[in-house]
Amino acid sequence: MSDSGNAIELNGLTKSFPGVRAVDGLTFAVRRGEIFGLVGPDGAGKTTTMRMLAGVLAPDQGSATVAGFDLTRDAEPAKHHISYMPQRFGLYEELTVDENIRFYADLFGVPRREREERSAELLKAAGMAEFRSRLAGKLSGGMKQKLGLVCALIHTPEVILLDEPTNGVDPVSRRDFWRILYTLLDQGVTILTTTAYLDEAERCHRVALLHEGRMLFCDTPANLKASLPGAVLSIVCADPRPVRDLLAGIEGISSAMIVGDGLHLVVRDPQRMIPELRNRIAAAGLSCDAIEQVAPSIEDLFVEAVQGGHGQDRQDARDDHGGQGHTEDREHQGGGR
Amino acid sequence: MNWNRLCAMARKEMIQIRRDARSIGIVIAMPIVMMFAFGYGVSFDTKHIPVYVYDQEKSQQSQDFVKRFQASVYFNVVKTVQSYPELVSAIDAGRCQIGLVVPPDFSKKLRSGQKVSVQAIFDGTDSNSASLGMSYTEAVAQAHSQQLQLAWLRGRGQGQPRLPVSVDARTWFNENLESMVTIVPGVVAMVMAVVGTFLTSLTVAREWERGTMEQLISTPVTPLEIMLGKLAPYVVIGLADTSLCAVMGVWWFGVPFRGHIWVFLLSTLLFLIVVLSLGYFFSVVAKTQLAASQVSLIATFLPAFLLSGFMYPIDQMPAVVRGITHVVPARYYMAILRNVFLKGSPVLTMWQDLLGLAIFAAVLGLAATRVFRKKLA
Ligand SMILES: Nc1ncnc2c1ncn2[C@@H]1O[C@H](COP(=O)(O)OP(=O)(O)OP(=O)(O)O)[C@@H](O)[C@H]1O
Ligand SMILES: [Mg+2]
């Protein structure tokens, strides 16, 4: 492992497909023992980044180091130290849970005794102990994801790459998932995960937002929320769509996002804005229940960044807050929404 | 290369084959069905073969000859035609299987004690019944000759025996007609060419299609381990399949097995390496099961069918085509199998064919190890 204390380093990593630059000069680093979240809208380039870091896709330009191995030169030796769980279920449906686990254990040279101990432990943690002889193809979607994680963790990796691991997983199983991940962090493993759930992003030590192959932000969740320019107003209303269309583009509102019970706006001056909003909504013949200032979430920040385009200037702030983020966010584990 | 990883690949592949109904079908049903389809697809009921006669002389003697055919249970003289084209079109249209042409000088030559050739044209598309028809025709001609000879001897006192009438047999569409027994060893080679390539053509493509490849190539497993691990189960299956075909050939079709079993196994092993590597190669390149299986069927079935000596004898091909047959591995295997089943001549006489197979096994096997890349797209 490199001296820098970074388990993963990306340096100008770039990958193009015909007609699209999927990953565009990506540079960031993940420290050892950290859990790092990569978020972004569909097509942002998350999967492409993960594939390059897993050594299964060759970058066009730039370089990356994972677990101390330069991927452009030593992708194959690096694979002994990496666990990769692809976004699409990658296990054998005709094999049972145990057979899949054994297959991956054998590929990584895990001795039999260790395999048996580890798989019993992991399956128990995943709540799958009684499904060991079921065919993988007959598992539910969430179970498949958990089996993917178990197979990825059957050897002792230094770096774990998870591409939307909790996609399609029910909330209870997601808790199992995160419990397993935090146990691994205690053992000094480094985790890079992508996620579509922004509440999960808040459980990471640091988070990076990817958009069109570039990184807009990279910081601890707490710092990111603090750095949101302006404040978040929540408008509770039954039919948020016309309200959003009405308000979008008004001077002083930099982004508008539909949420579960209404609308979130990012505004510069919340106190002055509340009465103005009430007036405008009423004048347009629309209705709303409450308008109040709320604490910003990561989601607010990301919508603001993608819609408002303010992200670029914050990119250089990325490296400076990780240390505090660590302890702070460990306590976060139980606290997802 | 790591032995444990190789075994893990092979074990996984074996479990997949066992649990996949389609694989089981290819492994067990396909050889049996193909053996029957090729070896047995023809009707053995060769009694009353329809015959058209073009009697150019219409003499007493020629009519006697034709009557002999009519009298035999094997033939049914359906019609007498007045021209050659009529005869040809009847064969083409399938109205008859044999066209008999009696020359205009039939009786004249017989009288002067010369040898007469009667032309018999066979529809060779159904080679089994054609071959039987041919031997019956010869038998009838022979019997007629003997009768004439007896009469002639009786008339002349003792003299040297002659065979006045012979059949000059020409078979259309299958110039060098072969009997059932010679066909079956070729069928075994054909079946293995197709089944072998087909089996492995699915194996890599399936991993791409189902999305299991991405996770597989993120592990330390090497391309060589992937290939050997995937092919090992199919080598075992292929040997079992070939033995099954051979047993069917001997017990069901009554083909002899005169050579050494180990020549059979060695050549089969070499041929399996050839076809399995080829299938693996297509599978890696095509990345979809459909494309891979289609390409492999076309690439193995047609050459094995047309250019291996199965359908047309190699020594009767035009020089250019004969040259091409040297790059059809099935050609060598076919020759070895025919020898092993029918002749059982010493191994050394087959060294060229064995060498040819070994070279193809080495080249294609090596090419297959090179083609796979542990990267996406
Ligand atoms: N193999 C490929 N061939 C062509 N284009 C590709 C390929 N893989 C990805 N892309 C394109 O690259 C861009 C980034 O895709 P990528 O899968 O990395 O996004 P993502 O952030 O993982 O999205 P999602 O959240 O939907 O999984 C997209 O525009 C996608 O269409
Ligand atoms: Mg993705």
C-alpha cells in the first residue's frame, strides 16, 4: 500500500464511449479505512468509474491506484486485494447460495475452514442463514444483492467497490447491509460505494457528487450541508408540480425540487422570501399548507448543484475535512432517515 | 496457473451444465438424434424400387433382360420411355429411382459374343437405398449374364466363360456411392464436430449475456484458467458422447470396430480440442449465445459435411477444393475413424491424419488461450 495513506487515488481518469464522455478527468482520493460515497444522477459515470477501479475496464487517459497497485500496469495483481460488486447482479443463478460463495472463495484462494467460518458469519449478518442451499436465481432481489455482498466479502479485501449495492433492497435489509459495512470499516477496510439513496450518502465519511462525468463536490456530509449557499425552504402542498413551474426561475430561487410532501427550494434570503412566495402562490390560484425553513439535506445540495450549476468553485475544498468527518460520521450509523 | 482456481471453474461449469435443461439436451439428445438422422434417415424398404426403362433396341433379347428386372421383387418397372430426356426428367422429379438404358446394339453385341454395357442411372440423393439398388441391379444383371452364358455354352460345347452383360453404374448427386457401413464412422465425426463446437460456443457468451462475466473478471482468475476450466468438463462430455456414438454405430448400425480403442480415443481427444477451442473462440468473439451458436454451426457443419470426405470423396474433388479440405480438421478425423472402424490398419499408416489433427489442436488451442481479454467492451 502506498505511503500516502490513500487506498484509492484517481488522477485525471477519463473514459469515453462513442458519443459520450462517461468519465471526464476525474481526480480524487479515498483514504484508508474510509467509506466514501459516489452519488450522481443516472448516466453520471458512476458505474464506469467503478469498473475502471475494479480493473475490468481500461481507462482512455489518466491513472488510478487501488490498494497500492497502479491499475494501468498492475490491474491483475491488484485484483487479489479488491472486492467488486457490480451494479447488475453478477452471480450464477443455477448455483446455490453456498456454491456461489464457494466458487468465489476458491477464486480468491480462501482456505476451506476460513470460508466456512466467514460465510456462516456473513450469511447470519445478512439474515440469510437458512437459504444456503437455495438456488441464487430463486432468491428475491434484495437477497440477491446481499448474496452479492457476501460473495464479494468472502476473501479479505483491502478495498471494496460497491456499485449501488442497496438498489432494490428493502429498508430492513439495507440496515443489515450497512451494519456489515461498518463492521468491515472497523477492520480497516476501505469502501467506495455508489448509491442512489441520498440518505445513504449521509452515512458515508465523505461524499462526491458526479455529474456528466465530472466531480462537482467532494466533502463530508456535514461540511457539504454547511456549504449550501442560501437556505432551504420547504413548501408543503398537495400538488407541487404547478407550484414548481410557477416558482422556477424567480429571482432569488436557485433551485426547486419536488419531494415527498411538496417542494424544496434553495433560496438566498428565506425570511424575505416566505411572504413573497405565499403571495405569488395565492395570486396564481394555487394552494399550499406551510412554508418553513428546514435544515438542508445532501439531496438539496445536489439538486442545487446540478440545477444551479454552482458546483465548480467548490471542487478544491474537497480534501480538507475528512479527518473530523470520520469520528463525526461513525456516530451517524444508526441515524439514517 | 493456479490449480484450485481451475478446478473451481470446472466445478462451477459442471454444475451449470447439470442444472441447465438445454445443456443436457445438447449433451445427450443431440448426438443420438443426429446419429439417427444421418445414419438412418433413409428408408431401408428398398423392395419395389421404381424403375424407368429406355430400351433403345426393343429386340427379343433386350425385352428378356428388362423382364428379369420386372420379375425381381426388388424392382418395379413402372414405365418404358422413348427418349433419354424423358428418363432424366423422371429421375429428377423423383418418379423413379433407377433409369435403365439398354443400348441399340444390345442383341447384336450379344450375338457376336462381345461384352455389352447397360447403363443404369441412380438417384443418389438417398445414398443408402441407392447403394442397395445398385447392388440389386448388379445382381440381376449378373444372373441374366449367367443364364445367357449357360445357354451359350450349351450351344457351343465347352468354351471359356464370359460375362456378357455388365451394368455400368453411374450414380448422380453422390458419385461415389457408399454403403451404410462406410457412412456411419463419418456420421460420428460429423456429430462430434457439430456437438463439440456447439457446446462450448455457448459457455462464454452466456456469461456475457447474464452479466456474470463482469464479476468473474474482477477476480484474480486468469484467462487460461477460465478457458481450461470451461473446456475440461466438455472434454469429458465429448469423450462420453463420441463413445456413445461409436457404441450406437457398432450395436445399432452393425458397423465393425477393427482398430485399436486407444487410436480412437487419442484422435477423438485431439479432435475435441480442435472443436471445443473453436467453439470457445466463437463464444469469446461473438459475446451473444445466439450469434456464437449460429457461427459455430455454419463454421463446423458445412465444412464437415461437404469438405471432409463425408459427402463427397476427397480424391474426386477439383484440385482447388481438395486443397481447401486440408484446413478442414474434420477431414483428418473422418479418415482416422473410417480406418479405425472399417479397416483397423496399423497406426503408422494414419500418421499424416494424426499429425494434421495434432497441428490443428495445437494451433486452435493456443489461439483460444489468446483471444479472451479480462476487460469489458
Ligand atoms: N459500454 C458502454 N457503451 C456505451 N456507452 C456507455 C457504456 N457504458 C456507459 N455508457 C454511457 O456512459 C455514461 C455513463 O454511464 P454509467 O453507467 O457510468 O452511469 P451511472 O452513473 O452508473 O448511471 P446509473 O445511475 O444509471 O447506473 C452514460 O451516458 C452511458 O450511456
Ligand atoms: Mg451505474
